[in-house]
Amino acid sequence: MEPPPAPLPARMRFGPPKKISLLDRPGGDSFISIVMDFTLARNQLMIRKSVRKFATETLEEWANTLDRESRPLPPEIVREMGRLNMWGIQAPEKYGGADLDTVSYAIVIEELSRVSAAVGLGVTVHNSVCLAPILKFGTPEQVERLVPDLASGKKLGGFTITEPQAGSDAASIRTRAVPDGDGWVLNGQKAFVTNGGTGRLFLVGATVDPGKKTGGIAVFIVEKSMPGFEVGKIEDMMGMRGNMVSELFFNNVRVPKENVLGRVEDGFRISMQTLDMGRIGIAAQALGIGMAAYEAAATYAAERTQFGKPIGSFQGVSFKLAQMRTELDAARLLIYRAASLKDQGLPYSVESAMCKLYASGVAMRVCTEALQVFGGYGYVKDLPVERFFRDAKITQIYEGTSEVMKIIIGNAIVKEFSKL
């Protein structure tokens, strides 16, 4: 029997270009030549191998059950993922995390999502839009108090700003926070909360002054144990059925003042930066779904025979596979670029929007074509291709729709060229 996968190794870096040289062309013209290395580091390859081993040997047997029964992971699997550092991918080692770079983080999410996109969703949301903003914007006291339990998976978390009447228009949220003595009182409702049914700690966007629009939004750290916090309906979704997406209700929930994340007036800015981080994870999740569909289609095309030969030998099928592979590789490079910029401390908001827009679109196109390769067999629940298809669609919607991604990218283009 092979040994169990090792915990995620710490401190890997997908570095900047290896060499930058100024070369002279004949004739005296000079130009910059940037030699870039697209090879993953040895430790990053180890991470991919370790997570793939866990996903195929442990997670795969649960993937269809989670989907068909719309149930969460068993507690023993959650604990095993904690042992493997999957709930604290980028948390510092001193708090029990793996302290990985963002490219390594994307690799983890891709590999998990190749087997179960619902589990990949739970892991990326917990890490990127709950744990990461606490590490980035939290006070030392908040970090010391909250991060160890989050990094170990003892407490799972989420982030919520969406409401029944406020989706892309985050400035119109109605959940209200009113100061009361040495704390705040929250009232309101949130919708489509990832990890809502299983999480125990949430970052909640609420307005403290509706008249100020985005300037009146604050982010609060709210725990499910607080009186007045209620989990509403668990959504019966088309895909991602292994994640307990739910409504959340806040009925006079008293939140201590030390549970405000960052400054009160910075809540909208914190929320938007949090979503920038989260979009890299969603792009990696979409990539994982697309890879699963592509690999299934390629295997089937090599084995399925019609007219006396494998269907993959027909141009109509081989061209589909070629397009899938090319687009998936392009999506991966966009994801790694955004991740690398983040690790270098450079602006990456537009790049995260680009990779999320493109990878989610690729996932839908690949899953559609994969189902076509399988024909009628792809349309039945006996094979996972139909699950990949259902799971892929939501990646074009949550953490910013594809249309919102185009707004972000388009606004940046106009701003860039308006300076000329």
C-alpha cells in the first residue's frame, strides 16, 4: 500500500522571469529581451502530485455521492484535509498553515476541482475570501484569535455580500449594522452563501450608513454561535451540489467592535480586494472542471470505435480535443500570471478578472464539447460528464459575473488609453 499523501510543503515560489537582458541589434537598435520560465518549481510539482493522490484515492469515491445526495463532505475527510494543510494553504506556518505562494494555491484548487468542483469551491472560498482577508486586513489580535482554527479546518468559513436584491450592485445591500455601546447590532439577510450550511465563521458586508453608498459599507467577522444568527434554506442547485450554499439571516446579532475587519469606512474596498483574490481561485476551479471534462473526452475518443476505428481519429473529434487543450493551457497561463503578480505585490485586479472571465468561459466550452464527444452516454448520470457540465456554468456567475469581469477589464482599458 502506498503511503498517504504528505501535507502540502511550505514556501514555494513561482518567481519572476529568470533573465532580463539588454541586447543590441545589428545597426545599433536596442531592445529588451525577457526570457521567461514557464516550468513549475520542483516543490510545486510535488504539491500537484500530493493533491492529485488525495483527490483520486480519497475524494473521488465521494464526488458523485456528494452531488446526487446534495450532502457535505464527511467530517473525517474534512479533518484529513486539515492534516494536509488544505484549509490553510497560504496561512503562515506558525498558525498551522502551509504558507504557499499563489500559483501553488491555484494548483491545489485545480487538482481538487478535477475530481469534485464542489469541494474545490469550499476550499477556495474558505482560503481566499475568508482566511486571506483576515490575514491581510485583520488586527494582530484578530489574526492570533481566528487564524489557527481556520487554517486547521476546525472552523470553516465564508464571505457574504450578496443579498436577494443586491448581486452585482453591491452598493445597494440592505443588511444594516447599527452601533450599540461597545459593539454593533446586525439585521438583514444574505443569499447564495458558499459554505453557508457548514461554515462557522463568515465575513459579512453590511451598511452602516446607506446614504454613503459604498462609503458606508463595513465588513464584520460574524460567528454562527452568536445569538440571532440563523442559517436559512439550503439551495437546491443545478451544480456544485456538494457545497451547502444557503441563505443567512441576522436577527439583532450583536457583534463586538473588535470584530470589525479593517476600518469601518473601508468595507467596500476590502470586499473588492477580497474578490480580486477569490477570482484567481474560481478561475483555477473552472480550469479543474475543464481538465476533467477534457481528459474524459480524450480517453473516450481513444477507446470508442465507430466505422471500424477510434472516433478520435476523425477530424470532427480530434479538432474538438485540440481546441480544448489549447484553451485550457491558455487559461492556466492567465491564472498563473495573475497569481504571480499577486505574489510579487503588484497590481493584479484586471489580471484576476481576465483569468476568471476566460477560464470560466473555457470550462463551459470544453464541457459542452466533451458532452458532444460522448454523445448520448454523456447525457446520462452514469458518467460524470454531465456533472462537469452542470458544475461549470456557475463559474461564469459567482464572485463576479462574466459581464462584470468585462466591465472591470473594459474600464481599465479606457482609463489606460485616456492618458494618451
